[in-house]
Amino acid sequence: MHLFLRKVPYLLMCVIGFVVCIQCTNKQSAQLNFPKNRWYQIEVLSLDFTPTSLNESHIIQLDFSYVHGFQFSDIPLEIYITSPLDQVEKTLVTLHLLDDDNNELGDCVGDYCDLKFIIKDNYQFTESGNYKIQVLNTFDHEYLPNVLSVSVQVK
């Protein structure tokens, strides 16, 4: 018990530091993990985001983790950004996994690859209130195989 009490201030400082770091970076994210490595079309990645300041440039980024040797080079996605006034902005994007020479664009270690993709650069949130950002997999089949996780973040 005495050892635990000595560590309480240290743990408290770590928690406070973590919270301060999150507030300083002003980054919010949401993630979906796929234990069976399948991203089903019905699974929508959704992030509720409330900007702390309006009309500043933000980056909306998609992080895609997958198994090396992915059998598809392009992944079609739909991105929806819903404003606090319920105005919906739809963007169609294609996530490219290979370059023109068929090399992986993701950062791969062993069988696992991570790819960072900028959905929107210099995006400005113009209304105060809560925004909803949704990412949908529009792959031609029921699910997209060999996907470990996908996340969206606003920085």
C-alpha cells in the first residue's frame, strides 16, 4: 500500500500531462478496428468534431492499416462532412495503395502497412457547433478484406 501511495503523484502528473498534450495539439480522431480484417460496407467511420476556433486551416487525414500485399490497388471511399446547420458536403476519394511502379505507398513493417492520406488540406470549419465527419467504404463487395484498422483525424 505504501508503494502505491508513493506512485499516485507520479500517475496523476502523467494523466495531467496527457490531457494537456491533447488540448495543445487540438487533434481529434475516431478509429475502427477490424479483428477479422474485414471492413464491411455497413461499418461507417464517424467522428464528431467541434472546432475550437473558426476559419482556421485544418487537415482532415485518413490513416489506413492493412496487410502487406493487398490484392487491390485502389479503394473507393465517400467522405461526408455535416455542418452544425445540417449542410452535407460529399467528397469521393480513391485511396491509392500502390504507386505507378506497383510499389506499396504505405509504410510497411513485415506484413503490416500503414498509409496516411490527406482527405482535405487547409479545410476551414465556418460554423460554430458540432460537425460530423463520416468515411464510407464503397468497395464493390460486401467487405474489403485485409484491413486492420482505419481512422480519421482532424488536426
